[in-house]
Amino acid sequence: MKLHRLAPAGVPLAFLLAMLVVPTLALLGQASAIDPLALWRDPYLRWRLLWSIAQAALTCAAALAVGLPVAWVLARLEFAGRGALLRALMLPFVVPTLVAALGVLALLGPRGVVAQPLGLDLEGTPWLLLYGNLFFNLCLVVRAGVEALERVSASRVAAARTLGATSWRAFWRVEWPAIVPWLASALCLVFLYCFSGFGLALVLGGQRWATVDVEVYRLVAHQLALDEAAALALWTLATMAAMAWLYAAIERRLAQPARADAVPRVEPRTLRQRAAVLAAVLTVVAVSLAPLLALLWRAASAGAQAWGVLLDAEVLAAMGRTLGFSSTALVLATGLGLALGWAAQHALWLRAVAFAPLVVSPVIVAFGLLIAYPRATASLWLLLATYALLALPFVAKSVAAGLDAVPPNWVQAARTLGASPWRAFWRVTLPTIRPSLKRGVAFAAATMLGEFAATLFLSRPEWTTLTTLIYQRLGRAGSANLDAALVLAVVLLALAATALWLIEGRAPARPPAAALPP
Amino acid sequence: MLELRNIVVHYDARLLLRNVSLSVPAGQTVALLGASGSGKSTLLRVAAGLERPDAGSVRWAGEDITDWPPERRRFALMFQDFALFAHLDVQDNVAFGLIEQRVPRREARERAREMLRLFGLDGRTRDRVTQLSGGEQQRVALARALITSPRALLLDEPFSALDADLRRHLRSEFATRIRDAGMAAVLVTHDEDEARAMATQGWRLRDGEVETAW
């Protein structure tokens, strides 16, 4: 390996060292004050850890049970609106966490669009959180399932059928073994996202069903129990690292570039096939669209007084800060991501490094930064750098994926036509990776606009963003505040959608490489 | 004159090229024959500056240019798969090298259109290269290579992606155009008929060494 090829990674690696490694080491130091096993002897904290694992596992099971049939329909049947259904599935991925939480409340919470007519009272139960988790993660399982099913060899399925297998037996004995690694990879990510979930758990979990990340926040912000919080954070990190290792191990097995002779999609002709399509559409509507539709409905019917909140100076300032913080950090993340993604072409380990900020949750990152840099607490640069850190994987992995698609002899052709290395990058490589880069930047922008956990930890009261403002309104009594929160959530959703549209130029067909299994 | 002197290249600890020397006078086309994996394309990449030899030197008009980067050598390389840029249209592909020579974009495009007219592609200037047939892509690649008046033209199996009829038709057309351009040209191929039709002199690479074919 020639070292000069890794040189572009120098700055991003230094950034990751300062923003990720040093804070983790600081957490280790802080946690060493108490016996890490003591947490497991405390019934309250033991419950938090076990529930966090359980709710992530339950979401995995639900996502598999619901997502696999939907994936099968999308992979095997050709019907009008199939593309729109795929896009609708990916919609939750760009929805900020708090917006999703409010969507779930608008649907199933008190006075919810569905809960009220049915007389459902789900407050104080785990169902709101589990449904919110499913809303966010169904797309991961469905997309992995569709990709995997499209790679199943048609001739193998045909061979199984001619050897006497029914269609169900052919699925079970030929297709299922082929798609299991893909699904396992997606489920690892689902587990990671749910285990370290913060916004949804904070709003929907209440006191009893909150996750470890929420507990870490409470210990730090409300009780100043830093040692206990650090020990809990380390257990979280250990669990996530184990899951990330499992994910990486599965990913290596998936590294098969050749695409098999795919099973062709057929138009639904039988009653069963048509029923399957209808069920898939209803499932996507019920899981991926209903919370957003309920949010829009509740906000639209909130009345002029609720919408009047948009004229408040506080709200306008929060909008300005949200846009300002996000765009500044986006510029930083794009520069760092380009350099890291470029260097990752020559060293596979850098791809794993680029993925690291996704493995460590924003709460743990923010808490680690507070301990590592106490003097910089509540400084604007730290907040912006944290935003950039959380956006970095989206950009870096998208750049790496884009560069993978550039034929190597294009750059060589440009060089023999008189272009210097920089000019070859500017005129050939950059235009070629632009779609992939734009997708990564678009998702990074959506992520930053909706950033909540790190902002709650690191920002000053006078730096209120839209997410923290929504959270403040939710914490105040009265339906007027809930209505105002719903309106602000719609505004945040509109901002995220606008950012995506402006950057990517069209509705996102799929999330960037950083967020999904291959 | 393009000269390769005592070129040595290892590939994965295997000696691929062993003291290979050859020279190509300006205005002449020489063919380099050899089986797959014999090192023909590697030798061409060494000449173009895309690979550095473990030993030996590349010279132009007597000057050692081994350490020169590809863009300074002004040797145009035509790739087996053409390596046309899919994000640019036909005229911008052809104008690419001129723009690198700081020719104003408008003038570069005008000259590209003129070149394309000579190549019978004046109706396709604004098309995407992916919309072209194999033969048309081949012509665009040659036009792109020739428009900057390079000192040498390096052709790496330029016809291998085309069907037999088109190959026969294009090789005589190419031979004429290269001769008219009056530059040193190296044709790498494994097809001896093609080599004899286009080149005045032939070399064969075998076991890492070069020998005269005709």
C-alpha cells in the first residue's frame, strides 16, 4: 500500500480521532470509577438494558415477519405502482426522528386519528415505541429482501420445481437459504438503530419503556450521575460493537459481485397473487405512510392559532439556526467525506472507519464529548463538528460507492489526453460520482435538519433548533402546545423534503450506501 | 522517434517483461503481437506513463521521459473498450484533450465538430456516447485521440470489441487516417492479419522477450 494514496484520509482520520476515539476513551476513564457489573445488580438499570435489547429484538422479528412478504411481492410480481410503493417505503428514512414520533402520536396517541375512533389507549404501553421502530426500519428489511430475491438463480428454482417441489417448498429449500444472509445483515442494522434509539424512545417510551440511551441522557442531564451514565454507555457501546462486528462478518459473505439469472417478475393473475399485492400495499400504507398522513391531518386540522406559531420570533429564529447549523456542518462533512471516501478506494479498512459514527449513537458521542472536552462544552464549534460527524458516514460511503462505479481506464484516458491528476478528478471522476455524492449529501442534510439527540446534549438554551423546540412544546401541558408541536413537525418534515429535493433533484429512490446493506 | 530501452516489469513477483527494447520512427505504425498475458498492454501502459517500469527507460527524440507524467508525454492511448466518458456528449469527448491544452471551450468544440465531420459523425455531435454503435464509438475514440495532434498514438486492441465485418472495414480506414496524421503509432493486437494490414513492422512478445515478427 502506497502511503501517499492514503494521504487524503489524514484530516478526516484526525477528525474522527478527536470526535470519536478520544471521547470513547474518556468514557472508559469515567466509567472506571465504578464496577461495570454493578449495573447488572441494580434492578432498574438491568431492566433498562434488557428492555433495550428486547425491544430491538422484537422490532427485528416484526420487521422480518412484515417485511419479507412485502419484499417477495415487490421482487416477484410486476404491477402498476410498484415503483411508487418502493419509494413510499423509503420515505421514513428521511423523516426526522421527532417527526416520526409525533406522527405515531398523531395516529395512535391520545386523540389519535386511529386511536380515538377505536377507543384505543396505548399510552404507557410498549406498542407506540415498537410501532415507531417498525415505521423506521421496515424499509431496511424490505430493500434487503428485494435485492436478495432478485439475485436468486431462476434456474435453481426451476430445477427444484422440476424435481417435485411445490412453489412453497422451492421457496423454503432454494430461495430462503440464499436470502438469509441478506436479511441477517439488514436485521443487524435494524437492531443497531433500535437499540441505540433515542428520539422515539424519549417521546414514545415514557418512563417505563425508554431505552438505555434515554437513561444515559437522564442520568447526565437530570441527575449528574456521570460515572453511572458512563458505565451504562460502555455497555451500550459493547453491545453495538458486537452487533456491528456481526454485521461486518455477514457483509463479507455477501461480497458476490455476480448477479444470477434473476427470476422474472410476473403480472399478478391469480386471486392469491392479487390479494398478495393488495396486502403489500396496505401494509406499506399502514406502517410507512399512516403516521405521516396522520401528522399532516392533525396539523391541518389544528386551526389558525396553531399555525400562527410560525410567526413567533422564537420559531423563526429556530428555523434559521436549524438551517444555519445544518448547512455549515454539511459543507464540513462533504469535504471530509470526499477525502475519506477517496482514500477508502485504496484501503478497505477505511470503509469500516467511515461507518464508525453510525455504530456509536449520537447520545454516546455527545456524552463522550462532554467528558473529553469539558472546556468546550456548549461551544458552537463542538456542536457543528458533532453534526458533521453524524453526517460523515452518509457522504463518505456514497463517495466510495460512486468511485467503485468509475471505470479505472477513464481516468487513465483523461491523463493520456493531457489532464493532470487534479484535472482528471475535476473533469472525469467528480461528474461521474456526482449522482452518488448528491444522494449521500441529501440524506446527510435530512439527517442534520432532524438532529435531536446531540443537540439536546450540546446546545445552549439560546441555540434552540426546530427539534429542540418541538421537544420543549411537547413537554408543556395543554393541547395548544401539542398542536404547535405538530405544526412545527410538519415544517421540519417540509424542510427535510425540500433539502432532499434541492440537493438530489428528485424523490429519493433509495437511501445512500451508508444506511443500508448492499 | 519513440524508444523503449531495456524495459523490465514484474507482475506479482513474476517477470513479465525482460529487457524489452523497441523503437518506432515518426510516421510509422508498428504492431506488437502476443498471447493474452504476454505483457503487450503493460508495455503500452509503460510507454503512456500509466505504469512505471522496474528498470529501463522510455525516450522520445532521444530524451529520457521515463519520469514524465502521462499528460506531459502527449502520447494518446486508445483503450480496448474505448473509455469514452459517459457523462459527456460526443463533441465534448472529442474536445476533452483540447480543453486540457487551454484551448477556449467554444473553439475546442468547433474543432471537435470539424473532426467529427471528417469522421462522418457530424450528425451525432450532441448525442451521448452510449447512444452510439460500436463502430461509431470507435471512431469517436480515434477522433479524440488524434485531435490534439499527439506525438505518438498507442492502440490497445482497438478492434477487439467489434464484429468481424466492422473490424475489416475500420482497420483500413484507421490505417489511412493514422498514416495521414504522420505520427508514430504502436498497435497492440493478438490478430496477425490485422497487424499485417495496418503495420509496416511487427514485433512479437513471448516469455517476456520481444522478437521480430516481420
